[in-house]
Amino acid sequence: MSKLIVNKLDYNRIKSCISDAKQLKSISHSDAEKLLKELNNAEIVEPGAVPSNVVTMNSIVKLSFLNNNKQIQFQIVYPNQANVKENKISIFSPIATALIGYKVKDEIEWIVPAGLTKIRIDEIIYQPEAAGDYNL
């Protein structure tokens, strides 16, 4: 699988959110470490250099759980914008952490609260970088 791609602005903002959440004890140590590992293994690029098929912050993503063929759609947001009723999922959630930086058609194995699952990214409905929205 190719290297994850994260834009520099998202990278810095997510790391800042993790630092704040650690101080407030609003993120577990293991969740913080998983997300930091993903970020530290990613290729960091300027927002304008992000390919349109890569999941970034504020992307609206459609994906399938391959173990049960369930399909869902949601937006990946910063913790203070999360709202399940509006399908806005925090980057701190296991599913959002699993998806950030991956591409359409990628299949990812990830441990979610229900256990190990395999996820496929079917489509990116909206990606800020592709729309020219670099400062969300």
C-alpha cells in the first residue's frame, strides 16, 4: 500500500488537537498514539498538492464495511465540530483515524469498538483541497 498523504495544515492542527486533548485527558493514551503513528508515517504535503482521491480533514467520505456490506457516509471533523446527528465524526474516533490519508478504493483493517473490521473507501463526496477550500 502506498504511503498516507496528509496536508501540512491538517497535520499541524491534528497534532495540536492531540496535545490539547492529552492535557484535558479527553483522549486515551492508546488512541492518541494510534493517531500520532498514522500522522508520523504519512507524507506531509502542501494543501494544494493533495490528490483529490485522498481522505483529508473535513472530507465527506462514503465507505463500506466489508465484513457485513454495510455502507455509511460521514464527514471527518475536528473534535469540537463533531456531531453524530449531522454525520460529523471526530478525527479522534477509531474510524476517522483509520481513514485519514488513505485513498478511494483503499481497504483498511482497523480495530473499532466492535473488534477488527475491514473498511473500503468507496467515494469522497467532498474534499476541501479539491474544492479549493484550503483553510477549513
